[in-house]
Amino acid sequence: MPGQSASTGGWGDLPLVVDTSAFARAHHPAVRERWIDAMLADRLRLSPVARLEILLSARDGSTLDELVEELSAWRSAPLTAGVTRAAETAMRTIAGRSAGAHRMPIVDYLLAAAAQESGAAVLHFDHDYDTLAEVMAFDSVWLAPPGSLR
């Protein structure tokens, strides 16, 4: 059963698998308080692939070390064989809709599948998750309304 998509009103009560697009905007004044509340409530989850993307953004060794320390406190959204199978199934379903429609970042498929497997939502600032929520069972939760964070 497909999940909910395009949720922009609130972040709900589910655990939140965090996409890099959300992490990169977490400091924005429009979302900072809700982000901190979600963190303090232990709702944020991080997949190993999103963690690597976040660490890749570090400009130097000391920044990388700070990020490693910060992210070590987060709960994991594990990548399992089931997650990989669900990501592939979603890719095949979307590819069957129209040529090239499945060409989204692999990380997006894996985060959506990890959320589906664990009964979580994906917190993001990326339209791909709305597409994925049409064929997978997870909630697509926008960090803020599309286009609102500059």
C-alpha cells in the first residue's frame, strides 16, 4: 500500500529517516525549532548512505570529525537485504510507468525503503520522495513547503 506524499503541514509522530536535503537545511530559522524538538524526542534516524553523504560535505578533517561525533548519537535506519529488494522493486515499478522516470538518486530509493521497512517517514526537501511514496509504504514529509527555504 503506497504511503502518504507531500506532507507539509507538520512532521507527524513517526520516526523520521533524514535525507541529506533536510539535514543541509536544518539550521534554517523556519525549521530549526522543530528540528531540535525532533532531535530531543529521539525521532531522527540516519541511514548509512545518508551519513556518508553528510560526511562527504565536510570541508576538512576537523569538520569531518565534528560531524562524525554529532551523527554518532543518532539512531540508525539500517540497510538490509529487504531494504535493497524494496528499493529495486520501487525502481522497477517507476520504470514501468515511463521511460527514464526511475532515474532518481540511489540514496533516495534506499532511504525510502529503509523508512518503509521500519515504519518511519522520510524527512526531506526533495520532490523525489513524493514520487517514491506513490509506490512505497512510507510517509513523504517535507521539512518545509517546497521552495520556501532559501
